[in-house]
Amino acid sequence: MTELHKPRIPEIAVLKWRNIADLLAQVAAVPAATINVVEEDSIRVIGISKGPAQPFEQDAIIKLKGEGKAYCSAVIQAREKLIIPDARKSDFWKESDGAKAGYIAYAGVPVFYPDGEIFGSICLFDKKANLFEGPVLRLMEEFSEIVTGHLSLIAKNTQLEDTLKEVRTLQGLIPICANCKKIRDDKGFWQKVEVYLEERSNARFT
């Protein structure tokens, strides 16, 4: 899905996703959860759980590629889930941005657009060692699929709105003079066909 065709995410959907992040943190009994979206070469945190212990602020920007090591970036680049029970025991992750901030345990799953392109990730953070056992991972994957479903509906609604705009532009009878071929507008003035259409559509005459 190209940048041009990515649907605009309505605020009501973002609010729902923030609620999902908050619910995930509660169910998993961890201090923080986030929902993130890819924006060009960065990740933006669009949903974050409530509570004082948060790894990021709302709408924080994380570089996908940089000098540091970010848990969320790894999930998105690999396009697969990542579990880190204790970053202190990993030669690779013990120097990561998350571990340095005190979040030594992490679980993340990718979120995809309906066409399979990466959208972002859902992440859990803990300040103590955590294996993320039980239904937590499955719940994260279910939420990931729910967000993908939301994105599909948003894209279809956007297409429907665009189609309705075209229909409104074309609907109705157009009064046209049989002799000079000019069109009478809604104010009663007669205009050339090309002028009338250019003012009411994206059409351009050459």
C-alpha cells in the first residue's frame, strides 16, 4: 500500500486502539503497552496505556534505523513477533534503548495492512523479567488482527466516500442551450461547458 493510498486514520479508531493498549497492559500485568504506526523511516506511538511508568510519550517518534537498538523497530523490520524475557541476559539487547530505560522484558507483534504491508506493532514492556506466558501473546495477535480489520473498513469507507463525491458531482440534470451549447448554472448565469465542468470537477480542458 503506497503512501499516497494509505487511508487517513479517524480519531475514533485511534481512541479505540489506545483503549486496546491500556487493556493489554492490565491483562498482562505490565507497566506499559503501545500501539505504533510506521511513518516513512520512523515509527510513531499512536496508542499508549495509562499509568505513570511509560517508555514513550503519546505521538513519540522512534527511528526505524539508527545508532540505538529499539525493540519496536526490530519487530517491524523483521515483520514477526519478538519476545525478550530479560534483556540483561542478552549480549545484543542488554545495551538497547529499552533496557537502558529500565524496561528489561518486552513482547511485540507486527500489525499489517489488509494487503500485507506492514502497518506497525503492538508492544508490551516490563521492568522485571517476564516470559509472557499464557494467553498474553495470543491476545496480542488477536488485537493485531482486529486493528487490521479496522484498517480494511477504513479503506473501504474512504473509497465509498470518494465514489459518493463523484456521484454527487455528476448527478442531476444540466440545463444546456441547444444553440450556443452553454450551460446555465444554479445562479442562472450561462457558462461555457469547459468553464462549468472545470469549476465543479477535477476535469481540465486543453
